[in-house]
Amino acid sequence: MTIENGIRVLAGTMVLLGTGLAIAFNPWWLALPLFVGVNLIQSAFTGFCPAAMIMKHFGMKEACSQA
């Protein structure tokens, strides 16, 4: 699995988890998917993604560029 795929899996999991917790327990859990969405948007513009840095540190491979 590449870092890019790992980011997608992590983001999707956090969105589903936050939404499920909001439905089951407390609407304040919607802050989790909100945070994930804002982080995805800012990383698209800045290139800074803490989750990608952590995944790289633990040995996940970056996607090969096809130039």
C-alpha cells in the first residue's frame, strides 16, 4: 500500500467513525470528519500532511511518479 492510498483509507475511516459516533452518541463527534476534511483541503494546497509524514516514518512507500 502506498502513502497516498493509506491517506485515503485513514481519511475515509475517520469520516465514517466520526459520523457513526455522532449518530450513536453526540453530535459533537461531527468535529472529527470536519477536521479531516479541512486537513485534506489544506494538504492539497500546501503539500503538508502530518499523516503522510507518520506513514513515511513507519516505512510505507510513496507512489511511483509516471513522468
